[in-house]
Amino acid sequence: MSSQHRTGSRKLKGLALAGVASVSALLMTGCSEEAKLGWLPTKRGITDNADTIMDLWIGSWVAALVVGLITWGLMLWCIIAYRRRKNDVGYPRQLSYHAPLEIFYTIIPIIAIVSLFSFSDRAEREITAPKSETADVSIEVYGKQWAWDFNYLDKNVYSSGVQAQLDGQDGHEETLPTLYLPVDSTVDLQLKSRDVIHSFWVPAFLEKRDTIPGQTNHMYFKTGSETGTYAGKCAELCGEYHSEMLFNVKVVTQEEYDAYTQKLADEGNDGRLGDEFNRNPNQNESQ
């Protein structure tokens, strides 16, 4: 090979490496904060339930990986140990059954399924149970087409939200209905609906609950020690403007929580917005 040919080859390799490096850098810098966190759109410590769900999720994937490695290992061993040799003639000896193997692939899946069910059931019971006899904060949450009302029962004040008006511009996050929660507090969210089925979902909390007309569902959790603002949305298709049924959750210090609820009282938002504002969208109001 001539020196000129070798030089050209080295240049092509250099360009290829530079291209790969550029594309890799572009992909890595283009990742959103959520993408950097992996499949779980949160971090530990936001709520105690989020940590429980994350541990269950990670444990399930570890179990799946172990099962996969064992399965792939057995497949590879069979491919190597029972491959057709050069001088083999005809078919290998056929077996109608193999008792140890049949017991193995019957018992192991049963053990795996029972284990996963047990861990899932324990996590679900822990998540759905009240954190204490009396929650530090009790808030009544009403879903409505297409916004949210929050009654702070422990402070006897309320906040009435309005529908988001999304037009592609920035700045609408500040105008969304906002639920305030103090840090390091046990919370009882009493979820209700004024009209149709909605779903209260805060992705960072890793859990959601439906709000159903005529029914009260509860979401129990304890907030973490860090303050933060988290996006929430309705996760149940509830009509024409379902996509604009957004809200925020602000986890603040106890002093900020007290100041916010006092501000609501000063603005005249005393009491609660109860069932008197509910409506039945399926009923003909003209009759």
C-alpha cells in the first residue's frame, strides 16, 4: 500500500471518529433533565411513596435481569453442548420428557411470580394506608372541567383554579392552579370530582388517583425535606380541553405554607368550595 493511500485512509478514519464524537456530544447535550434521570421522572426523597415505588421498580428490573441472564446462559449452554458434531449422522436421541427440567421450569416461575406479587402487595398496602391517625395537612381536591379547586381543611381556606390558556407562549406556569404543601408533613389528599372522571397525577410523585363523581379517593404520603415545584396534570381524558387541565404542586417551608394560607384568608377565601358547585354534564339543563 502506498504512503498516499495510507494517508488517505488515516484521514477517513479521523473524519469518521470526529463525526461519531460530534454526534455523541450533540445527543448527550440535547438530553432533557428528565432524560438524564432515566425512565423514572423523579429523584429520591420527593415523597416517601415515591421512594417505595422506585425501590419496587428497581427490584423488579433486577429480578427480570437475573431471570434473563439465567435463560440466556441455559440457551447458550444448550447451543454449545448439544450442537451437531462433524461426524454425527441422523437425529439425536429424542426424549419425551425430562422430569428434573420440567420441575425446574415449573417451580422457578411460580417462585418468581409469588415473590413479585408479595413485594408489590406490600408496597401497595404501604402506599394506600394513612401515614398517621391524623394527617398534618388535609386538603380536599376537586377536579372539574378543566381546572382544580383546593380546600385547605386544616386552615379553613380555599383556592379556586381556572383553566390554563395554552397558546404556545411561555409564562403560563405561573397562572396555573397551585397546590401548596409544607415540607416534612404527612398529607391526606381527598380527591373528588365536580362533573366527570378526572385523574390527579403528579409525575414526580410516581402515583396518581382518579377523581370520580360521588366518590372520595385518598392519596396519603409524606413530603420530603426539600422544597420544590412539580408539574401536575389530569391523566384521564375528560373532554375537549383535557390537555389544559394542568396544575402545579409547590412544596414549601412551613412558614411559607402558613403565609400562603393566611393570604387566602386575607383575600376572603374562607371556608370551602363544597359539593354545591358540582354538576352533572349528562343531564339536560334545559329541562
